Amino acid sequence: MGPWAVALSRVNNFCLLGMTLCLCTSGIEALTMTNTTRNCSDGKWSCHDGRRCIWNQYVCNGRIHCTDGSDEKPDVCALWQCSKGMWKCGDNICINDEYICDANPSSFIGNCITSKKPVVLKYCNCRDGSDEQKSVCSEWNCTDGYWKCPRNNRCIPNDRVCDGYGSCGDWMWSDEDPVICSTWNCSSGYWKCEKANKCIQTRWVCDGTSECPGEDEEPELCQRWNCSSGLWKCMEA
């Protein structure tokens, strides 16, 4: 009967797996069960009821995956070490590293609350808001593919740096600072306007609409430009 050890003292009795009572010859009697765990493969964790193995990254991630809820029990999460690439919130929930200090609404998973009052932060992934606290972000090193805003310590994707739009959320537009953009290497799939020091998507180059006046639509450039995948080059342009 799988992970459940069933003890009955009579024969010709009727029980169903998962039931706590059995229909016996003398009537209904209690079913004695011993809770055991599975031997899971590497990278997986056994639910306490032994019914299934789940990936380590699903343990203490704020969502229940075990039928008995053991993967989100406070006593389990208090001692749990988050998987590689994940960070432990102050309330012992594990979230992806890339969500730390990102203030990104697309990665928002729940309300930010503290024991006293709602956190003033607009976006957070930890339920206690610890992933966006100033004390955390001041020491945090952004993950690969992200850039740290110098004024508010927010992490933004590299392709949002020097793209002509302020993504750091500070009034100085620190991610569009001319000093930074003069030496910034645009991300893959982007082209740099040399005069404006601005990164634009390659599919916008020679598309008939100027993103960098006097640069991305210049006849000489467009004559030798190879259109991006999925686009076709007009012979006369």
C-alpha cells in the first residue's frame, strides 16, 4: 500500500487507502497507519506523508505542492536552505534571485505586509517585503543580465540601460546618464546610436521611422544593413 503501513488484526476486512476507518467483521474499527517518507532522487524532497517527491526548488516557495502541505510548514521552512539561484525571505519563503530589488510589477506575486502595517513598497515578491528593503538592496549584487541603479540600488535588465527610457525609477534617470551611456555596450539584439549613445532594437534600424535622428535611417547605413529575422528588405530602400 505504498508508503502507508497498515496494521489489522482480522482477515476479510475492507479498507481503502487514505481512510482512517475500516469496515471490519465486528464493525467499524480504527486504521493504524505509520507515516513514512520516500527515498527521493537527487534534487527532490519527500513530502511528509510519503505520497510524492517534489523538486527542491518547490519547497518553501510560497505554494503548496505536497498533498499534506508539509513543503510549506513553518518548522520545515525555518530550517530549509533555499536552492541555488534562490533567496530566503525574512519569512523563510524562497524566491528567485532575479526578483531581489527589482521593483518589477511583472514578477509581483503577493501583498507585502509586516506585523505592523502594509509595506510602503509598491512591488515585492516576499510576503514580508524583505526583498525590496533598502538594507537588503544596498548590499545586494544584481544577478547576471541585470544592472544596479546607483541611486536607489534597484536591479534592472541590461537591455533597459541607455534605451532612452528611465527604468531606475529615480528622478535623475541614472540608467540614462550620458557618462554611463557613452561607454555602455548594448545587449544582444540591440544597436547603438553612436551620436545619441542610445540602444535601440535591431528591428527598428532602417524601418522607416527614426529612433535616433540622423543615424538609424541614414541611406548609407540602410544600403548595407541586413534586416532582422522575420523582416524583408525593400529593394529601392
